[in-house]
Amino acid sequence: MASEGEFDIGALSESQQAALQQYTDVTGQEIKDAVPLLERSQWNVQIAIAKFFDGEGPDLLAEAHAAHNSIPRATARHENLHESLLEADLRAYRPTRGPQTEPAPRVVPQPFAVYQTPFLVAVLFAPFRFGYKVVAGLFKSIFYFLSFLPQSIRPRFVATSITKGLRQTSGRRVTLPKETAQRFRRDFEEEYGAHRLPFYEGGHAQALDAAKTELKFLLIVLLSPEHDETESFVRDTLLAPEVVSFLADPASNVVVWGGNVLDSEAFQVAREYGCPKFPYSCLVCLTPKEGSTRMGIVKRLAGPMTAEAYLSGIQTAIAKYAPDLDGVRAERAAAELARGLREQQDSAYERSLAADRERARQKREAAAAAAAAEKKALEKAEAAARLREMRRRWRKWRVSTLAPEPEVGSKDAVRLALNMPASSGAGRVVRRFARQTTVEELYAFIECYDLVAGQQQDGEDGEEVVEKPPADYEHRYRFRIASVMPRETFEPSGEVTVGEKMGRGGNLVVEEGDSDEEDEEGEEGEEGGDD
């Protein structure tokens, strides 16, 4: 196979070539840069993609080995007899190919139920209760005085009884997990002063869920005020500068949850986690090799120990299980990236589909508007043609009804000089009209003058003869007649005669382009001009 850069692709196996092809298809990175990144990612495509987009960051595995090598030899292994026996029992009962860590239980505090004794039963057992209280008070007094003895010679059952009695009579009110965590932090600061330990302000179940969701380690610290080693452990080990600095560093990915066993929740956590000795700490994290959602106990730290041993145990467990969490984190990043790409593709597809729908809608609306405009224009054209035809037929009918010109020398005639508009081309027309001729008849003569002039020239009209006016048609004149001196406009009236207005004769001007007539023509869709 051809080589690119300084890497020979033919030297890769088929699975490596497939991983390289899948990686380059997603990232588009050059092969000479992709091969080293895949080698550093153990040829895991998802981890390599996450490193490409999010950055590689520090090599946690190399740092863990360096931290392990820098651990002092004298404190490399710290273990008590009880923990050794516990680990031996776990190895004996643990299957060969089963889980390698104990499951970390999720402790939800159970409220104490208050049982109300029936009145009759309380009356019957009242003597027994009184006797029990007397005996219990006597034994508590004895145990109280025995508690002042040194721990080395004090009987074990005395310490256990005192602890239980203090837990039952401590007077600590049972509160919600968040309030309990705040009270623990407040009491811790009052007892040991200000500190930088990042105690989780919530219940154990919430802290476990947070560590599981954020792929972090959960450090559970359980303290018992009744133990002599508690104060020295807190001051010399837990609050040691190197321990506080490590736990407070966000890069350590550690969630710290603390509890006082005098509280109900912390007591239940100690019982569920099999606390062998106080002070007690254990490290919990997600164990993907043993289950995709399984939280396991990866390290137990019981009893007093030095700060170096405490920090060494925590760092060793973190170095062992951090690569597994990094793998899960890379898988989640790759899944998140793939989900983001799918969401972007879906969003782009939806936007493209919406744009196509909008263009289709606009196209339909434009086509509908064009069809409507075309229909309206056609209707206007048809109306204008129909109006022109009715106007033509009206003029044909009206010219046949015009009265003939009186004879020369007739005393009943009115001689009018009509200055026709320039558009008609007739110029100045002189004609005699009977005195009884109405002004509307004069308008009709001017309207049909071209037809009258044509009849006079041809001698006869060979065109069609219209015997009656068109139905449902009202003719409107597009001009007005006015006198010159003094100026007066004459409306087309069927009652006023030319004899009344002009006397024996006169000069008249025919003016066209009346605004009312033009507005009406615009409404009816007529075109300008006439045959």
C-alpha cells in the first residue's frame, strides 16, 4: 500500500487501518499526524476523537506511575490486622473472574418511625417499664464511671455500650441530609478551625450520584468524637498541607464527603460500608470493567496513620482506576460529539426543510397572485371591450336620431361655430340648429360628428343600422361645451334649448378631458380614446 509522509500504511494491521480510516473520516486530520495520536490512544477511535476535539491534556497514567515511584519506601504499605483479615476473607470468597472491588452501597437515611403504644397496653406494662428504667439507669451509671479507665484496660463491651448510649442520648436532632452535612461542616470548623477541605454539602446518596455522573472519586470520611485518635488524625493527617492541597485541587477529581457517626446518616453509612475502626476513610469510584454503572470501593483507610501513608493510599488507588475513568470520559465525549453532530444535522435539515416550505409557499402565493392579476386584467379587458362595443352601437343609434340641419334662410335657425378639439382633427365646424334643439342634442351631434361627416361624404352609410340603444347602458360624454365671452359651461341637458342659451348664434369651444369622466372611465376599465 502506498505510504504518506513518513508512515507506511501497509505496515498497519487491518483493524488499525479501519480505525485510521474511521478517525480521518470524522476529524479530517492528516495521516502523518493521525497515526501517532491513535498510537497514544491505544488505537481506540473514540478516545482519539475526544483528544482531537478536546485536547489531550496531561498523561494521567504516566503521572500516576511517577507519583507511585516517589512514595517513600518506609510508608509504602500501611495496613492493620483487621484490614488484612478482611482482605483475606474477601479474596477467599471472591470468584476468580468476578468483580475485583466491593460494591459501594447507596445509603439513603431512613427516618425513625415513632410508634404510639395503645393506652391499655401502656397501663398494663407500666410496672415493667419503670423497673427497666431503674436497672438501665444503674448500669449506665456504672458504665459511665468505667469510661474513665484507660482504653487499654477498659472492657470492649463498655466502649460499645457507651457509644450506643451516646448515639441514642446525644440529643442530635435528625435533619435532612443537606442540613446534616452543613452541621457537620460547621462543627468541624468550630472544632479544628478554618480549612480548605472541599466537603460536599449534601447527603451520601447525592455525593455518590455526583461522583458517578461526573466520573470522579468519592472519598468518604467518617469520624467518631468518642475515639481518642480522632483529633490527632484530623489535625495531623486529614488537615496536613499536602493532603488538603491534593483533595482541594480540581485536577484530582475527588469529591469529599464527611460525617459524624453520632448522626443517623453517617451511622448508617458506617454500618453499610462495614467500618472496622474509626477514624475511617474509603475511596469509591465507577468501575466500568465490572459494570457500566457499578460503583465500587477501591481503597479502605481505617484507623490512625501518617499523612504520607494516607495520601499514598489515595493516590495509588486513583492511579490504578483513573485510566478506566478516562476511557469512560472519552467514550462519553465521543458520544456527546456524535449526538451534537446529529443535532446539528437535524437542525440543518429542519432549517433546510423550513426554507423549502417557505419557498414553496411563496411560489404558490406568487402563482396565485399572478393568476388573480391575470384574471382581473382579462376581466377588465373584457369589460372595456364590452363598453366600447356598447358605445359604438349607441353612437350608431344616436346618429340616426339626429335632427337634420335647417335650410339656409330659415328664421327659426341658430347658427353656431364649434371649435372642435385638436384630437378630432375637425377644426372649426359651422352648422345651423333649430331653436328647439336641446343642449343634449348638441352634445350628441358633436359626439357623432365623425359619423355625420362620413355620411355626408359617402352619401349613404353602408354599415349596419342600429334601431335602438344598447340595454343597460348609460352614455357619458367625455367633453364639455363652453362659450367664449363671457365664459359659461353648458351641461348636456334635455330640457334647455340652444335658442335659450345662444340666441341667434354664437361661438362655442368643445373641451375634452373632464375629470369626472376620466374617473368613471378608470373605474370601468375603459381605455383612452375612441374610434
